[in-house]
Amino acid sequence: MIRMAAAITLERSGMNVVAEADNGVDAIQLTKQLTPDVMILDIGIPNLDGLTVIKRTKALDNPPGILVLTSFDGDVYARRCHKAGASGFINKSLDMSALVRGVQCIVDGYTFFPSSVTSEKYEQINDDEDVADKLSNRELIVLQQLLKGMSNKEISDLMLLSNKTISTYKQRIFEKLNVSNIIDLADVAKRHNLYDGMTK
């Protein structure tokens, strides 16, 4: 529904939506074929996580600007997207007019991030970022799905990874954040702004 609303909003603002994809693999393939000016991406996209999609897309010969539109909240995720090569980051809770502004900024050659992400404060490591730096991009994505109440099997189906691989990621997350159960994991994630607050 968000994807449809975004497409309608952009079309009404005079922009041409050339394609839509419901997974990361197709998103990259369509970008290769159609060479759009801007890709709008959810980092929670199935099959290939959004942070990987950003990196692979930016490695293309003629990469588009990438605007992340996601329910994942917090500067930690915005900064990961920034570092991966995205041109902007918008939370889905914002008005759709922000999406139009973000796309236009990127088309005009600018970036569109929360000021906190690009400010000088990030030259210093803060507590939240220190905790986030313990986790890989994949682990951050798995963390979000775990806190939404998804099982290992559901996450493996979503990310096209084996159940064993997801179990390994889960174990690493628990070890790195020094927790032994989901309740403690949720507490740590919320205290350090690693959790978007959504439930399954």
C-alpha cells in the first residue's frame, strides 16, 4: 500500500515512475535495464536486504540516486544508508510531500538526510553508534525482523537465506549485544535506537 501511495504521489507531482519491484534482486535488475534517475528503496525489502541493494546499485555503470523510504527509524539506520551510498533517507511516518521533496533534491544533485546524520557530531562516536557498530548490515536487518516477532524460518524465507544462517546471525547478535533472550534484546535495541518500534 505504501508503494502504491508513493507511486501515485510522484505521478501527481509530474514525475515518471518507470517500474516497481517487490524484492531486492528485481530492483537491481530493473535498475540495470531502465537506468532511472532515482531509486526509492525500503531497506527491509525481501530477498536481498536494502543495504546490500544500495551497495550493488551504486556499483553499476550509471547508478541512480537512491532515496530510502522505510519504517526503520533512528539515525543509526540513516547513517548506515548514507555510508552505503544512498542519497537520502525518509521515514514512512512522514507526509508523502517529504517523498516528493526528497526525490527532487536528489534529481537536483543534493542529498536528503536528517541533519543529525550529516552533522559534525557524527565525527565523534556516540553511545548508540558504538553499539550499532558491533553489528553487520545483515545483523541489523535480522535484528529488526526478530523484534517484529518473526521466527527464524520466516526471516529465512524473507531474506532467501537458510534457517541455519539466520540462527547463526541470531546467535551472533545475542553475543555481540550481551543478551540471552528476545526481551533483553528488545530492551537493548530500544535504549540504543536500533528498533523501529513496530510489531508483527
